[in-house]
Amino acid sequence: SLYSQHWRNWLDFEASRQLPPNLLFTSEEREEITLILQDLKTSVEENVHRFVMGLEPMNKWDEVVNTMKGMKVDRLIEIYQNALNK
């Protein structure tokens, strides 16, 4: 049946997915992650809501991205990437 085929496809897909291992951070990295995420979380919550509700035009999205880069999102990515590479 179509349901059975869909279920098999889903199981095959799920089996092929791999979650990253538990990441290990130094105490300094954990502290830095916490500080960066505090600011980012607030910004993301405020901005995503504004864009989803149509209160901000999409042509201002690049400004939001640049603001987040100023909040060290690139550093956050670097920390996580380094942990994945270990």
C-alpha cells in the first residue's frame, strides 16, 4: 500500500541520518558560547517574529544577518566546527 511504502521510505531515511556526537567544549568555550547565545537568542526571537508577521520587509533581512555577525555568530560557528573536527 502507499502507506507501507511511505513508512519504509521514512525508516530508510531515518536510518541514514547521523546525529553529531556529543560535543566537548573547554570551560572557556562553554562560557563564550553562553555569552554569544544570550545576545543571539534575543535578537533572533525579536527579528524572526517581525519578519514572519510582515512587520519588516524581506529586503531588510541582510541587515539582520549582518547584525548577528556583529554579535559573533561566526565565532559561535567556529567553536562548534572545531568541536566537530576533534
